[in-house]
Amino acid sequence: MTTVRIDPQGPLAGAVAPPADKSVSHRAALLAGMSTRPVRILNYLDAADTNSTLAAVEALGAEVRRDGEAIVVRGVGLRGTRDPGRPIDVGNAGTLMRLLPGWLAAQEGRSFVLDGDASIRRRPVDRVAVPLAEMGAQIAPTDGRFPPVTVTGVPLHGITYVLPVASAQVKSCVLLAGLLAEGETTVVEPEPSRDHTERMLTLAGVPVRRSGDRVTVGRIDELAFPEQFVVPADPSSAAFWQAAAAIVPGSRIVVEHCGVNRTRTGFIEILRRMGGVVDGELEPALAGDEIASGEPVSDLVTTHAPLRGTIVEAHEVPAAIDELPLVGLLGCFAEGETIVRGAQELRVKESDRVTAVVTALNALGGDAEATPDGFIVRGTGGLRGGRMASGGDHRMAMLGAIAGLASRDGVEIDGMDAAAVSYPGFLHDLARLR
């Protein structure tokens, strides 16, 4: 475990190209593995989580190789997985743990065990096990809820599944299973969640029907993922620089070629509502490389501005789920209270992020309070600084670093190495902006 101290800094300035989108990278590797022709993936995220996905598809029989700056995956087709003969190690990748069973559940005559690190073993998978079981799947989590998970491939049938909580991971798992199930499969969302899977399935030739809050797919024989796919920059990683520019006086940071999918821009909209200045077009028309990913991108410029508290309601949570801890950090520097509601999903991330963010902010001199479905932060005009632990959570590690930049006395982060899960070059980019 690495301890890093981040001291307060003057104005931050410059341009940064965040790493590739983690959510899109996971899905690109999986869908390439489910195809039969070779797929070149450009700008694939080279990080612990997404490398676990490459290793998983390779264990299932796909060929994975690096070709210059590209990852080339020659998949095994929808139904051609092999028995790896050992547990598939997902590492710390919750997305992989929740999406992969959707594909494996229909691999008839084969059985698979999915396992991971100590953190992943604390993250429940019952929310994917329940709909898969309704489709006829044989899926056995440990103690009915947790990894390791055993998936035995059997014939599946389509269902209509109403998500109890908006979740792109659960939705994606059910849709992937629907590609191999008899009949049609429909997912009904209480609120819109990330739609990367639907966009990428459409690119792969799958008839995806969206009608209001319902997404429907049917059984197909073959997945024709594009021969070349470009992953955009990750808006969740970009959010750390946007938060830094907003709370460090005099700052101006340009985030280049950032994904601005409408289901991922919730943090930007919240920041703007708090008084933050973020210039750039959200969800522009596709052009150039974006055609090869189905994802819109834009350059975004964030400059420092006085902030005011806000209330984040449940319907806003899916589009900002990974950035909500940063909303708490912004709340420390804002006038008035910042309240996040309907965010119980935060409690089953890499850590219980409700507890983690409240504990961290209070340790650094903030005034934060946990609630059953979120938190309340009372603006104090800033943070004193101090010491906090990442708890092995990459986003908490990076939040600590951003807090250090704007604090009075600096912040020591125990477990800063956790940032490598999604942003291996985080400290390097931080040094460039000082």
C-alpha cells in the first residue's frame, strides 16, 4: 500500500487527455470476444480492471494480442466458449463480474466459476442472479449473494424484467443473456442508466428496440462487432479534473476528447447547477472516430467559480453514480448544504462509498453526514486537510488527491496505488497540471 501526500497548489492550468472509458472498454472486450471475426480496439484502457476482462475472454478461448497501440481480439462467437478448467479471475472488476454471467449462462454443457479479490467477494451479485434465474439459468453465488459464483450453461428463455433499481450492469447482463435466449427479452428501467451496451449491440448488427423505459433484444445467431472500435476518454476520470478546476482558485483545465454520452454527463450538469463553469457541447452529433464507437465526444473546459449547494435527486443518480463522491467534495467548498438522495447503489461499489466519502470528508475537516440512501454535506468554505484511507477504492484515492490540492494543509492518502484500477497515470497527469 502506497501513501502519497498532496499539498495545496496554486492555479491549475493545462490540457489533459483522461484514460479511455472503463465502462466502454469492458464492453468492447466482451463483445469482441463474443464475435468471430478479429476486432481492433483502439484506445483500450490499460488498467487492472479492464485487463481482467481481456484475461477473461482469453480464458474462454478468444485470442488476444497487442498490435502497436491497438488490442486485437479474435473471439469465439456467441456459443463457442471453452471450459477454462479453472476459476475465471475478475480481479476487482465489478462490471466484469456482473456482465459476464449473462453470456456464460447459455453456454450449454459447460460450467464456469467466477472469482476475484477480497473486495469483489464483498460485492453482491444477487441482482444479476435473480433475473438470470428467471430466464432458466443455473447460477449459484456463495451464500446466495456473493462471489465466487458458479454458472452452469443451460437453455434460456426470454423474459420481461423490471429493474428494482436503475443499473446499467444488471441491464447489460440481462440483454447479453437475451441474445442467446428463446424469444424476446425486455428490460424495464425505473430511470435511464448508461446505454453503452445498447449502442454497441446496435453497432454489432443487433436489432435493439427502445420504447420509453423499455429495451428489447431477441435471440441472434451471430454477433458482427465492427472490425475496428475506438474507445473515447472516460467522463468519470475527467470528472476529477473538472472538480479540481472548480475548487482550486484561478484554475482552468481542458479535458480533451471526452465521452459526453447523455447517460454519463450527470456530474457536469450537477456541477453547472452548483455554479461551476464547464464549457463544451454535451451529446454533439457523431463525427470522425466517434462513428467507430457510437459514442459522442467533446473537449470540455472547466474554470474556477464560487459554488452553491444543491440537491441531487434519485432520478439524477444513474447518470452520475461514479461521480457522486466528488459532488460531496464540491459541497465542502459550496455555500449551503449539498444533499444526495436515492443513491443507495453507492453502498455496493468497490467500497461502501456513502460511508467512505463521509468518513474521508470529516477526517479532512468537512461536515458530512451519512443517510440511508446518500449523504448531506454542509459547506464550510473548504477543507483543512489531514489523512485518509482509500480503502482500496480507486475513486476514493483520487478524491483524496483532489481534496489535497484545494485543502489548507494538504492531504495524505493511504492506498493511493488503488488509482491504478482505472487511472494508472493519474499522478503523472496531476503533476502536469500544477
